[in-house]
Amino acid sequence: MVVTPTLTDAARLASALPPLLVAAQRVATTVMQGVHGRRRVGQGDAFWQFRQYRPGDAINRIDWRQTAKSRAVYVRETEWEAAASVWLWRDGSPSMDFSSGRSVPTKKVRAEVMLLALATLLVDAGERVALLGGGDRPASGRGVPRRLVNALTEKAVLGANASMPPQVPLPAHGHVVLIGDLLDPLESLEAAVRHYAAHGVHGHLLQVLDPAEEDLPYDGHVKFSGLEHEGDHTIRKVEAVRDAYHARLVAQKEGLARIAQSVGWTWRAHRTDRPPETALLSLYMAMADTGRR
């Protein structure tokens, strides 16, 4: 059952929360009205694997027979425990700080709002969530989004400023969500995707772009300055290259969709001048559909 926070609850909590988290919870609350809870995968006690005991594990989960065979302490992990774990990542590179207007948020702000809103939805549905590269085990509970925003703010994440996600070990059956402008070379992006897909991890790509990156709405003589030490590049007649630019962008998007489809992942695009709720609802439902397979 999904419990929707009341306006009174939201107002009471808002004063104690970072603005980024407040925005994310507003988005999540709107999306909650369009879903009826996420159907979790593999609920029950179907055995999946043994793993070494970690601080915080319940004593009654220790498998004493397996432990007796070695010097390490082992616990039993079920399929549901792996399937209900989701790792989230957002592109933290300088190019994500771009915004083409005062009324449009930067790509980084929008990516972080959507990451935190998704985390809120997931923990509300009983899933366990962690930041990819954060080093923490996936956790559940209403305190998770606050811990995530603190880690993002403090950059306590592997490759916090990188444009590509870290390639770290994850258990099979879990989910990973990668949010960024995804404008790096397709070969590099495909390598990251296939790293996780090869280990049985389900994945979702959310491409966040500024409207100016989509439309290239400039005319005449324009100087473009790179945000990642690319230097300046002057185009004397922008309208003359607009069609070629659009073709390159379409090719990038089609490449991302092809990469995702080839491993059973999903890809979606979102513009920062449009409401985040629509893209987030689509992503959330895609995750539920993937989990049912």
C-alpha cells in the first residue's frame, strides 16, 4: 500500500530538509498519485547465494553449516534481497552544470532531484537503495533519501565528478539507474552498460538534456565555451550547422536506445524545461515491468 504524505506533514518536514530534497519529495508525491505501489520481485525465501556476514546482519540469518566449512561467517541471501536492491548514479561532471536560461534548472540539479525522488518512491515501496560507488549497502526506510542527498552534497561517492559511472561489483538480480546527459562516446557508455549486464544486473538509462542542447536555437555568430576544458569554438553561422547537429544528436540517442535494448535495459530522454514527474513515472513503471520478468 502506498501512503501519500499530507500537506501538513510536508510543511512540517520541509523546514528541516535541504532544498534539493524538498523538491525531490514534491516530485515523488505527485508521482505516487499515479502508481499503486511497486510489485516486488521474487518475494519469499528462494535461496540465491551465500555471502560473508556483514555488521548489521541479523544473527538468525547465519548459515552455521556453511560457516563450519570455513573460517568465515556466512549468511544466506534470497533472490528477493538481491532483486529489491537498486543502485542510483548521476553524472557529476562540470558539463552537467549547464543551463540555457534562468527559468531552466541545470542538468545536475534536475538529475539529482529525479534521483532523490526515485529513491523516495523505491523505499516507500519497500526496496533497498544505495548510491552507485558510495560504498554503502542498499538500505530501506524513510531516512535513505536524506542520507543520499548528504552523500551527493559531500561528494562521498566514487567518481563524484565523473561523467561516466564507476564499474564496481554488484550482485545479480539487482537494478542500476544511470542518470546523466549521456553525451560521452557510445563506445564508453556501452562498456559501462555491458559491465553490469554481464553480471545479471537490470539497468535503466535516463538521459537529461537542456532544451538548447536539443534545439540549438541560436543564430548568427556564436562562440561556444566548453565546461570541461574543451576551450572555445566559434561558429560564424549557427543555422548552417543546425541540421548536422540534430543528426548527430539523433544518432547518439538511437545508439543509446540500441545499447540498452541489446541487453534488456531501458532508455528514456528528458528535457529540463519539462516537468520531471512524467519522465520519473515512466522510469518507475519500467522498473516495475522489468522486475516482473
